[in-house]
Amino acid sequence: MPPRTEQRIQQPPGGSRTRPEQVLISRLGLHFAANLSYGDWERAGTQLSRIVSSSAWCLGDWLVRGQENYPDRYVRAVETAGLDYQTLRNYAWVARCFPMRRRRERLSFQHHAEVAALDVARQDEWLDRAEEGSWSRNELRRRMRAHRQGAAAITATTSLLPRVPVARERVERWRAAARRVDNHLEHWMVVVLDHAAENVLGAETP
């Protein structure tokens, strides 16, 4: 039997680390010290989560590179590496949606995957909110689902406002104000307009 290779779970400088002797990682799983503390166990989970997220980005980038440069051979390389092609295709799709410069270090690969199907502006808007609110992937998913359901209900009983050309700087300022009160831009605009109308018209029924 070949010798078992083990590696200590570590984290880049600047963050809290699991003590090196407390958790070892091998191809078959984790090995824990008998006196493992809760703090070390918790930190190991955080570090493992970052490793998983980084691995997804790296595998996605790897497949994109293969598809672009070795179109007749990359599938064979995937098989040789023992990787699941469908999983890699999903990783590659997200990697293409987010060039390196747009990836948020404070958010996981899974956060990015949740918003990958949106247009670029909406991607950035939801990632901004997730980053500022320190949302988990599940919280981001929940908020997006609630927004879609609310938008669908509103669409059934309302009409759309006319398009109004507005300078980008003003829109970004409005969006920042909406995020400050943990609200979505469209809903925040409705609240502000209702308040302005009440000031002008008083309690008149619309």
C-alpha cells in the first residue's frame, strides 16, 4: 500500500488559523487531534469552505482554458484526470460569467453561481448586497427568491412606469441609498415617490 500523504489545513496570513497539529487532511478525509478544541474545529470548517470555493474557480478556469486552446483534446484530459465533465461545465459557465477582476474575494463561488444567470448590472447589485450584509449563499438565494415572488405579484396588479433617461451617477447614488436601508432599488424608489406624493397631495386617495 502506498504511503499516506497528509497535509495540515492552513490559511493565508492575516486570518485566524487552525493550529497545524490539530487537523490534517488526506485524500481519504480529515484526521483530528484527540484534544481538538471547538475553536480549531470551527476554523477548520471556514478554511475548508475557502478551499472548496477556490477549487471550483480553479477547475472552471482550467476547463475554459482547455476549451479555448485544445478543443479537440480537452475532454480526454477531463477523463484522464477522473473529473466529472458536467460538474466542470457548470464551474466553467460561472467562471466565464465572472472574469477574475469581477470576482469577490469575500464571497464564495456559490454566491457567484446564484447570480450568474442575471445581467452584469444585476449580478453586481446582488453581490454588493450580499457582501455588505455578510449574507450566506442560502440567505442570498432566499432574498432573490423573495424578490422574484414579490415582483411577480406586483406585475399582476400594476403597470410599469415610463422609461426616464437618468445619468448613471444619479442611479448609482440612488442604488447606494437603497442599500443603506437594506432595500432593493425599485422598491425604495416606490417608497420615496409615495412619500413625496403624500407630502404634495396629503391624504387624498389615489
